[in-house]
Amino acid sequence: MAFNFTAFTYIVALIGDAFLIFFAIFHVIAFDELKTDYKNPIDQCNSLNPLVLPEYLLHIFINLLFLFCGEWFSLCVNIPLIAYHIWRYKNRPVMSGPGLYDPTTVLKTDTLSRNMREGWIKLAVYLISFFYYIYG
């Protein structure tokens, strides 16, 4: 068994996916803290917004590696989440800096529940991907 670019890609994807799982867990915990009033929205958005672009760029980087090595199934599994990330960032609220979360609207009930659901779904996708990458 040789160590080739595909094996390197899966190793990088496994390590990168561990970071993505951390981002998703932090996302879920942060919105749970907002829901239970442990933190104020301004502090929470200031801690979440800097993590949005690194998460998206890391996920795109992993999938570019899959594209370059010809792992079409792994790439096709991740395309819907990449498309959602692009759509979400294009339709973000108008803010002065990068990020998705606006402190003035983050406490609305529908926005808070949507963000919690988004975090849980991303966590599930990243966990499934993690175990697939171990197998790959």
C-alpha cells in the first residue's frame, strides 16, 4: 500500500474535519448560551463572527483537495453544504465586518432556533464526514 496524494488528502480532510467539528460544537454551545441568557448578544456575535470565514474556507480547501485527487463521491457529498455556505454568506445581514450574526437580530426566536438547528445539522454532517474520512 503506497502513500499517495489521495491518502494525503484524506489525512488532511480528517484533521480539517476535526477542526470543523470543533467549530460546530462551539456554534451550538454559543447559541445555547444565548438562549439561556448566559451571555449578551454583542459578546456572542463578536466571538462567533471571526470563526465563520475560517470554517467556510477550511471546508472549501478540503473539497478542493478532493477535486484535485479525483475523489468524486467525497466531493459530491460535500457540495450541498458548500452551496449552503455560499448562499448563507451572500444573504447575510448588512454589517461592517465579516461574519453572519447581527447582534440586533440574533435573539429573535425564529433566528435563534434556525441558528441552533443549523449548528446541529452541521455537527451531524461533519461527524458523518469524519467517520467516512477515517474509512477513506
